[in-house]
Amino acid sequence: MIIEVFESANDEATIEIEIDNVDVSRVLPFRENVGERIAKEKLKTLLTEVGPIEAVNPDEPENYYAQNVPVWQDGDIGTEKTTLMDIPHHIRLRVVLEGVLQKYGTSDNLQIRIS
């Protein structure tokens, strides 16, 4: 999955964030917005509604969990001290989008596109 961040009405993204092992089709309400630009205010609203498509099915955990996500053990993303964890798709996506809002949220024209 790729998240593109646009800080203006330009057609060129300011940054692209690639997120491995996350399936946006497993995340409500973002699965309905794939490929569309989402304005900052709408993004904030959608983040309050984030959740899984369905509960965990023990026979198909990959439908709920993003598999083998690298997580920094010491909280410092600049180090190589990582472990791999299975994290729910919706939580991984929400954390990344919250980070985008923190970093770029001062822009009045902020838009994101998930593909």
C-alpha cells in the first residue's frame, strides 16, 4: 500500500510512504476511499471511524493482522534494534496517518491518497 501526501492542489505528491503488509481493503472506512484524494478535515473524521472489516478469524489471521511489521523496541526509529510483530491492519494504517497529520497538518491544503 502507498500513501501519497499532497500539500497543495498540485498533481505531484510531496512524499510517498510505502507500507508493506497492510491491506487497505481490510480497514474501514478507508477501503471506500482507495485512489481518491482525501482532504485534511475529512481525514481527521475518517480516523475516528477506523476499524477492522471483521473480527479475527483464527484460520485466516492475515485478514486481520499485517504480518511481520518491524517495530523499534527502544522507540527510536533511527536504530536497527527491531523486532517483527503482527499488528492489525487498521492500527498500522491509523498510526501512519496520524503521523502524517502531525508532520504535515499545518498545511491548509493537505490531502492524502491511498493506493
